[in-house]
Amino acid sequence: MGLHHIAIATTRLRATHDFYTGAMGFALVKIVRARAAEGGWSKHAFYDTGGGEFLAVWDLHVDGVPRDFDPAISRGLGLPTWANHIAFRAEDEADLDAKLARILDHGHTAIEVDHGFCRSVYVHDPNKIMVEFCLDVRPFTEEERRAAERELFDDAVEPEPEIEGVVHRPKERAGAAR
């Protein structure tokens, strides 16, 4: 079963729109304007991420919701930034490389990590939400599936070795985001 959409909220609609259309390459396809039951109103912006799936961004003007709330999903909960994140599929190596280049061309720093079973490129959106492009480089093995079942509720399992990421910084240019 695929996802229809994931929704996030923002306090910086223009910067969020620019990030998801520019650096991420998604198309804005729909705006839903609604009155809020609590009073006030909202906009729900839908971005086509490909494959019939969408990212929706809330612009909230709802009574009782401060305009300066912290939209960073993890940080707002006291978690590390990487805990709650949004991952989008890359089709192949060339696609992932092109997505990394696009992020850098739009002035954002990205981290690339080879996890062994997948290769990922991570970037933060203007709301400090971690966003990932992920490429599966091999299928999971039957042994990995069996180990996952054994280890799921076993807190005594030793952590895997730490993986080093490669930081990619954009070339300095006028108007580049940071």
C-alpha cells in the first residue's frame, strides 16, 4: 500500500514552497483553503512527489495556534533532528546523484551516507525537518529478515558500527540558501 500524502506544518510558507519546488523539484498541484473548527483558517498546499504520492504543507492561521510555533517535528519533541524525517525514493544512482546536485545547486548543504543496503542524501528543509532521498542498492536478505525478528525486542543487541557520512556543501554563489 502506497502513501497518498504526508502533511507537515510551516511558519515559513514562501521558504518552504521555494525549497520543495526548487531544491527538491516537486510541483505544487493543489491548494485547499478551509475554515478551522477552532476559528481562523488554513491553507493546505499539495506537492507532487511522483508515483501518485504527495507532500502536503499546512499554512495555519488557526485561533489558539501561535504563528511562531516550532515546526521541526523532532526538535519540538526534544528528539534528535534525524529521528522523525521524510524519505523519498530515488530510482537509480544517476537519479540520486542528480537529486544531490539539485540540492547543492539551490544552496543547501547535504550529507550522503552509504548504509550498505541503501544510499541516502539528507538535507534540512526551512522548518528544520530532515528530508532524505534514498536509493535501495540491494534487496534485504532472508538472514536480515530473520535477524530483524530476533532483534526487534532485544535491547541487549550490540549497536552496529557507526557509519561516516560525506558532507556536500554548495558552491558559494549570490543568493544561495544556507
